[in-house]
Amino acid sequence: MTEQPHNTSNALLEQIIADDISQRGGLSFCDYMQHCLYHPQHGYYMAARQRVGAKGDFFTSSSVHSLFGALIARQLHQMWQLLGSGSFTVVEQGAGDGFLALDILETLQADYPQMYAVIRYVLIDVSADNRRRQQEHLHRHAEQITWQNFDELGSFTGCFLSNELLDAFAVHVVEKHDGQLQEVYVVQGGQGLEEELRTVDGPQFAHHFERVGAGVMEGCRGEVCLAVQPWVESVAEKLEQGFVLTIDYGYPAQELYAPFRRQGTLLCYYQHTANDNPYQNIGCQDITSHVDFTLLQRCGEHVGLETLHFTEQYRFLIGLGFVEELVRLQAEETDPQKAMALRMTLKNLILPDGGMGETFKVLIQGKGVGQPELLCQRKISDISAAFT
Ligand SMILES: C[S@@+](CC[C@H](N)C(=O)[O-])C[C@H]1O[C@@H](n2cnc3c(N)ncnc32)[C@H](O)[C@@H]1O
């Protein structure tokens, strides 16, 4: 399949969007974003292109270093033991190029062969282009893996895993003026696409803000992802017993809608540069918004998913042995320059400023598993003990 060159906006998609705007008299931002990312032929995630990694538009933790997946494998192994060491399914939705799955399966095969022998790994991705990349990278573990559509997934026991899936779900954008919520629509203006504020129709946003106990403040803008609730409900329904492990950048609702975030959190990524203009590079740039982790927890509690642990990515990784592994990997590296490069790369996963440590959060929910003490909950203060 031919990959699209990186420096183009997609004229065909622009025309499709223009036609839809003219037919419907404007598109909610959510419908516009859905076109940009998920139009079946031309959407950013659907067309053939390199998205993740140095030649793409953004890095994800799994593209930074295999240690990320190796540590998650450690946590999955403990979850497997907690469920009785029997058959265990990992369902990963939104696996991108498949490197997280690869690092997990390689670690399980090398370090936990008994679990590897019984594991079933299901990959779900809307993008046929990403499924093709996953198949290419994961052929060594073909016996463990199946690819399915989300709707086809039956009930399972194990862990539902995602890394940077939910930030890519299409969102509604709302603003509050004179005490009234208004929704952003995309219309055709004289100079191209323009935004128009329209009165909110129906109670869905009010219900949303009531549920999360926070809201967009006067004069501010914010995003609302209405797709989260049905997603959590479906995951909970399919999960017979086990865990939901969600990793993404985001905040609890109070922080997400804090007044200092006047413009919301919508961001676009194009060739490793972030911008806040979703009306350029149409179909050729990623569009994301920060995840509302309060919403995930509230929706989960409603359908039997208990919150077991919610933390920053750096605490999660450190709990699973990040520091000890960093020391070990550095000691194995004989070239001092390579050792330094390794340290810098790995620091990216835990650094708060500019790195992925603090804005990235980890939520672990459980169904029918009680309140186990998870490996990732090991306190940072306990780590010094590992070096004595
Ligand atoms: C930002 S990438 C994350 C990639 C990967 N998890 C990683 O760590 O590198 C988002 C992924 O989610 C997929 N995706 C987005 N929306 C989806 C949906 N509704 N169902 C399944 N996959 C989806 C995209 O195709 C892509 O593979």
C-alpha cells in the first residue's frame, strides 16, 4: 500500500467535509473530528501513513522503549496470578503499530512462559492500516493473537488494555457565555472553515457535567467526550472477571475544567509539532484532547467496574521496577555514550516536564477481583530497599 506523503492536506477529504457541511448546514466539532480522524478512506488513522515514531507525527510510550511494555507485562503476570493462573485474555484496543503488544508478549515468553503458554491476546483497531502494521510486527506471536472488531468481542476473563486510545475519540467542544453552554459547530466561511457557536440542544452536556462534578467555567472552552460512557459500558459488559488498564494523558474532571485552562485541551500533532488549529493539515494531522479520568471512574462504578488504582505514569512504572531496570540496563551497556542515550530515552517515560511522567495517568479498574494490592502500587519510598 502506498503511504501518503507527509506534506499534504487531503483535498478529497476537504471536499467531503465541505459537502457534508453544506448538506447539514454545519457540523458539530465532534462530527468534524470524526471525519478528520476516521473517514473510512481518508481519515488520519485510516489512510496508509506513518503516524507513530521518529518518521511519524508523535511518540507514544511504547515507541520510546521496550521497557514500558516489559513492565506492563509484569503487572499483567500478577493479574493472571490473582485470577488463579488459568486461561487469561489480554484485549488491547488501539494498538497502533503493535509495539506494546510485541514488548508484552516477548517479556511473557522470556520471563513468564507458563502464562505465555495460556494467554490469548486480542487486538482491536479501527484502522486497517494499523492492523496491517500490527500483523507485520507481531508475526512471531501469531499463535497467541487474534484480531477482532470491538463489536465481535465476546465475554472474556483477563485484562482490557489501552494506551493512548481514548485521547483520539472524537469530542464535542463547548463554551460558556452569560451562564449558558454553547456548542462549537464548523461551518464554511469566506476564507475557509470557521467556527460558529450554537445554543446547546438537549441535556446531554448538563448531565455529563453533573456526573463528573465539574464544568466549563464562564468564558472558557472545554471538550466533552460522549463516546466514553458507551465504551465503558461495553467493556464492562464483555469483561466477565478481571481488570481494565487505561493509560493516557489527562486529568480528573476538576483539573481538566479548571478556569486556567481557558481554551480546553484540544491539540493537533503534525510531524512532531503540536498546534491548536484543527482546520489545517486536514486528514494529515492527529487531533487529540486530554482524557477525563473522573468520567471513566464514574461510568465504570455505574456498571460494576471498581476503581482499584489511579496514579501518574511515573509512579506506575516506578512501582513496577523502572529504577531497578534502568540501573540493570545501564550496567549492561559498555559504551558510556550509549548508556547516557539510554538514560535520556528512559527518563522520557517518567519526567514530569516535557516528558510523559505526570500528564500521563494510569487507571486500573476491576470486576470481581476484590481490592488486591497491585505490584504497581509499590511506593517510591520502598525502592531504596531494593538497593540495600
Ligand atoms: C495514538 S494511537 C496509540 C497507539 C498505541 N497504543 C501506542 O502505544 O503506540 C491510537 C490508536 O487507536 C486506534 N483507534 C482510535 N480509535 C479507535 C476505536 N474507536 N477503536 C479501535 N481503535 C481505535 C488508532 O487506529 C490507533 O491505533
